[in-house]
Amino acid sequence: MAEKVITPDLVALRPGVRGHRGRGVARTRSLLGVVPFFAYVTIFLIIPTLVVVIGAFASDQGGFTLANLAALREAYILQAFGRSILLSAVTAVIGAVFGALLAYALVTAKPGGLLRRAVTAASGVLAQFGGVTLAFAFIATIGLSGFVTVFLRDDLGIDPYAGGVWLFELPGLILVYTYFQIPLMVIVFLPALDGIRPQWREAAESLGGTTWTYWIRVAGPLLLPSFLGSTLLLFANAFSAYATAAALVSQGNPIIPLQIRGALTSEVLLGQQNLGKAMALGMVVVVAVVMTLYALLQRRTARWLA
Amino acid sequence: MSGVAVQLNDLRRAFGTVHALDGLDLELHPGELIALLGPSGCGKTTALRVLAGLEDADSGSVVVDGRNITGLPANRRDMGMVFQAYSLFPHLTALENVRFGLRLRGRRGGGDRAAEMLDLVGIAEFASRYPHQLSGGQQQRVALARALAISPQVLLLDEPLSALDAKVRVQLREEIKRIQTEVGTTTLFVTHDQEEALAVADRVGVMRAGRLEQLGEPADVYLRPVNAFVADFVGLSNRLPGRLDGEAVEVFGTRLPLVSPGSAGPDVIALVRPESVDVTPDPDGSGRVLTAGFLGPMSRVTVAVGDLVVIAQVDSGRMADLPPGTAVRLDLRPVPVALDDAAPRDRPFRS
Amino acid sequence: MAGVIARRRRRQRVLRWVVLAVLGAFFVLPLVAMVEFTTRGDQDTWRLLVDWPLLSQTYPALADGIVASLGQAGLTALLMLVLLVPTAIWVRLRLPGLRRLVEFICLLPLTIPAIVLVVGLAPVYAWVNYLLGGSALTLTFAYTVLVLPFAYRAIDAGLSAIDVPTLAEAARSLGAGWGTVIWRVVLPNIRSAVLSAAFLTVALVLGEFTIASLLNRTNLQVAINFLGKSSATMSVAVSLATLLLVFVLLLLLSLLGARRRGAGS
């Protein structure tokens, strides 16, 4: 057996053996180990966040001002926020309802079976499938010369764009966003569905409950926090999305992320830089509130369905 | 409230090639507690679930209080059920859990009855706690209260104590027996723990491979097992070679009466309980103590006799005389024994 | 025989297949459309795509984007591992009090959308440009931050599955130094978690558009978007190819997870 070498570190594993000063030295050495991480995160995460937060309140001359925040009350910016919220809310609800349905269909199948694993894996991929690639997928499907468009026009005589080219505006965004919202819901909501024990249904039945009363009084209340939380997560996801809209929308900046792009790349109006930061701050506030609510709802779910 | 009679007639249930129930016939007298005992996969839980309506039998019938309820869905069967785990609804307090069945029946409130039930199971002070704030034993008490609150015709307990600590298990089974006697509901109690079954039941049904091997009072099943499986599963048994001699078997020089007449022979295996084996230190004895294990009030001693290892139960006070290596003499008490039948199963014998 | 339970199970099965069929059609349609779109008429989009020299000649911007993305993916995975794995292990072993702080920081990027982050990154990247030039590979720094939540969760899950303090104590009592503990004791036991984190990183980097585009650098998605203006078919083909690649990656990832679960139990 090798001789044990007594080093200060080894002593640090046994608190109380050395005096307070010995422990202090060991602790400083421990802290050194995480310096690279914290330094990196400070430069590339904390500082940019501070740039946004502080910049939102900075005037062009460098002093403190609320003018940027006030400028957020301009009609076009409020409308952009409004459209962003509408887009996020609608796609969150659609994604939540259909995603929950799909997740329920999965949970009734054999637990380790091929169907469930395949659909879960596919959901994992499709939830990430956003941005440019998704935009082009939909252009190929229902764009002006897309697969479905051609079929509708040539074989059924229906022109989907008779009322205007909606694919590249808000309605199109809603359709396209749903494509990754539904799989995301499946991924996020499925664990909660798994947490529903068969004994609860059987107990409810033996006590005289029907399928209806089971869902209203047992499964419904148990799943509600997770369902709401997941919907909120979908909202935050849609609200933050940029790439899909950037690739689809060619005219104007209907939603806030595109407005921020405009502010960043604009050379026309000076002072737009800090306005962009104010808009960014607005976005962060919305997302932070939503994510906090989500975290609170998750805690309730974990207590009941873990 | 007095109990009702329950009959399970020739129940059969197969999952592919596995016969979970293979012609099960069981009758529960009004107000009695029958424990279904057996190893995993013997069909005892399936039998309970068929009675509850949570599973369909392939053939056979279920009759409760004279009514054939075989086709009736579970929620119309008026039975109370306690599960092994996850019995309670996590989003409701103990009181609300107990009230659940009452509210479904339109009793707007039912709070009084629920509180009364919680008191019956000894957990009234935890009425406003949530399941995650209760211990395992407390949860099962609430589950019992919930099942009884609706005044069911039959009470079904599916291994209710198996997930609990040993000490809680012993405590709670006494409670269950007390409550069941007081309320008087006909009860089916499924367990794999033979000690539990013997302690709690009015009658014990030992099951194997979808059929009843023996149904009788605990003492009967223990002292007069009809075949080797029952003798082996309920309590410990020594397998000792002997000679069949008319209506008795001779083992280690002692004639032991038989529980039921033996057919094969003359060389047979007799199943002898440890407490029927007396161990006495004897320098001329043919046995030698191998191990001596202290178990509290009684102790267990294993003795080597030739190639055999015999387990004997010994009063703990005598352990000092029987350290490992001691030469001993084995005497068997003339208590009826069963024979090991290596041949196909006997027909189930009811006492 | 009534078969109440059997009837209910049959109803569930019908519902299950109806839902899967309807939603499945919705999800498969764009994929089918992409295949149809790129194989329409007499184009040889796909043949061009797999012919690298010809591709770089015909669409140089696309080739640049592909190369840049592959480099970014590799570097980000590397940087993430170097930064995150030792830190996660160190925090568990020596600084358990900091664990919540580290977790909070790693989950922070989930609350800060990429579009917001890039606004704040502009001045930081002014310095990066000054010190390291304006190559697309410098996006690695930003990308490492983006993958933090996913990578951290994967590595943390792996560390939670083994008893790190006990392993470390056992190794230390046999005379191992901290470096040995991390490299030869803990790391081999979280191999699959580390691989998961790496796979997730690659998938994420290949799909990133926002930061690259707004910091005026190229990557795969930027190139596809740019290409879309001139050749719709090629851009759709590359999109489909990327999607398939990521699908294969994540499939490998889930098989990895399944094998680990099977072996561990």
C-alpha cells in the first residue's frame, strides 16, 4: 500500500484539523479552479447583458436618460411588440394543444416501444429545426412555386395566394412557427404525462368515477401546472426567435426581433443604437417574467408528478 | 354494516401462453378477511383486479351478494381498493382524498363522514396534510379511510404493506385487522408475505400458477399443509428422508403421523417444521451444530446429520449450550407432517 | 365476456393512430416538399451538392459557409468541454456552495435571446476583431455561451448519476492528485454525458444564424440564406441535407443514451 502523502489539500478534506488559516488557503486555491469559467462568462455573457441594460438608459452623449425607453412608446414599436406577443401567444396555444394531444397519444403506447422512441427522437430534431432551413422548407412546400401550392393551383384550381402573399407576413410566421412549437411541446410536456400513475385512474374508478370525472378531478388538475408552464415556455421560445422570421420576411420589420435588427444595421438615424438596446431590454424583461412563471409552475409539477 | 358474500367462479385469464388464472374458485363469506398468498406471478393480484373490474377475465364469473357483476365496469362495482403504492391523489389533502368518493356520489360535503373515517384509521390530526407530507404508513391509512368512506360491499387490498418499513408493516397490519373487524366489510387481502397473511386473515388461500392450492384457517394451513408447495411456502420446512409405513412415516427413528395419506413410497421425503425438531447436546449424537443464529425470543440452529442440514428452532435461553461444533441428538415431535410429492400436483384440498 | 378494459384499450389505440396520422402528415409534408422541390425537372442539384470541388466553384459563398460552420462546431465543442467539464467537476468536489450560482449562470442564456445577446456582443466583438481579426471562427466565443444551458444540463446529469465525492475521496486516499482525479477517475465515468454535450453543441452551432448574421460573419445558415436569393433549389437542398445530418446526430445521441441506460441498470 502506497504511503499517504500529507498535503495541504488532503488536510482540507478534513476540516478542523488545521487552523482557520490553513482552510482559507485551501479555499482560495479551490476558487482559482473556477476562475477561467467565471472570467469567460463575464466577458461573453455578463458584459453583453450589461451593455444592453446600461445602454438602454444611455444617451448619445453618455449620460443617463429615459428617452430611449420613452421612444419605445412610438406607434411602430408598440405595434411590433404587439405583433410579437400575438405571434408568440397564438403559436404557443396551438403548439400546446396539438403538442399535448400528440404527447398523450405517445404515452398510451408501449413505454419502451419503437413508436414512442421514434416520435420522441423526431420531436427532438424538429424542435431544433428552426431558422433559415425551416423557412426554406416551407417555401418549398407552400411558397409561390411550392409543392402544395402547385398541387392546389393545377389540380384543384385553388390559388392560396389570391388574397395576397401571406406566407411572408405574420400569418405565414404563425404557420411556420407551429412546426417547431408542437415538437417542443411534446418534449417538454411528455415527462409530466409520464408522471401520471395508473393507480390514480384505477383508484378514481373504484371510487365510482367515470373517464370524465377522472380527467376533470384528477388528471386535469395534476397536469394543469405543467401544461401552463409548457405553454409559457413555448411563448418565450417564439418570442425570442429571430432566424426564421429573418429568412421569411422580406418586407419591413413586423416583429420586435426584426426591429432590433433594423436598429443595429441602420445607418440612417443616429441614436438608433441605444434604441435597439432599449428594445432588447424590453424583450429580456418579457422573457424573464415568462421564464420565472415557468420555473414556479415546474416546481409544483415536480412535487406532484416526479 | 355487515358484509356480503363474494364468489369467484372458475376464473381463467391467459396472457399469451402464461395462465395468470387457471380455473380459480374462491368464496368469501360475509364479513370475513381472506388473504391470498403466493409467490410472484401466482395470479393473486390478477384475481383481485378481476374482482375489482380493473381487468377482464377470459371466462368465469364474479358474483357479489348474489348478483353476477362479471360484465360490470369497475366504477359501478361499489368496491373500495387500496394499492401497494401511489394510492393517494397528490393534489388533494388527506381529507379531500377521503371525500373524493363521497363527492362523486353527490354527497355535497361529506366532510363529517370523511373526518370520521380519518379518525377510525387513527390519523385525524393529519387531515389537512398533502400526501407528500405524510409517511408511507400514514398514506396507506388515508388510502384505507378513503376506500371505507364509501361503505363499499367489498374491500380490496393489493399488497398494501409491501412498500413499508418492517416495523410499520407489523403495526399497520394489526390496525387493518382491527378496523376490518369493526367495520365488518368482506375483504380480500393480497400479499406475498406469509407471516402477514397468517397474522391478519380469517382464512388463508395459498395460490400457485393461477389456482388455489389450499384454503383454510391460518393454523390449519400452517400445521396441516396439503402438499409440499404449501408446506414450503408457508413457514419453513426441512426435507428429511423417511420410510412410509402404513399411515405414518418414519424419520430419524420416530414415527410421524401424516397430514394426508401418502401414495408413493416406501422411500419418501417428509416436510418437518423447525419447531418440531428438538436439539439436545449429546456426545454420542449423530448430529453436529453448524450455525447458531440468535433471532430474539427464539433462535435458529442448523445441524449437520451426515449429508443433511436440518434447521431447528430453539429457545434462546439454551443457545449457550449449543455453540457451533457441539455434538447433538435430534428428536422429532410426533406432529403430523406432509410428504413431498415430486409427482404432478394434487387436487387442491380444502379444510 | 364483456371486455370493458379491452374496449377502452382499443379506443385509445384508434385515437393514437388518428392523431399520429394527422400530425404526422403535417410534419412530413415539408420534408417531402423539399425532396420534390430539389428533384423537380432536370436539375442535378443533388449531384452538384455532393461534388465538393464543383460546388466550391459554382457557389463559393456556400462552400465558405459550410467550412466555417464545421470549424465553428468543432471549436465550440472543444472550448465548451475545456471550460465546462473541469468547472462542473471542480464545483462538485471542492465548491459545492457555488453550484447554484454556476447552474444559474449556465441557464441564463435561455432567458437572453440570441437577438438580445448580439446587441451586447457588438462592442465585445470590436475588441475580438482588434485582437484576433474578423474570421468567422471567432464566433466560437459567442457560441460557447449559447450552448451553455444544454451542455451544462447534459454534463450535470452525467455527474449526478455517479457519486463524484466518494470516487474522488477514494482516489485521493490512494494518493491521486486533483488532476488525476478529474482526468482518470471522473472523466471516464461521464464519457456518455460529455459526448451528449458535444453532440448537442454541434447540432446547435450548425443551426445558428442570428449571431453570425448580425456580426457580419459567415456560416452555414447565413450562406443558405444568402443563396436563397439566387438559387432557391440549392438552398432547399442544403437545408434538407443539414436537417438529415442533425437528425442522424441526435439519433446517435439517443442510441447512446439508451445504451448507457441499458448497461448501467
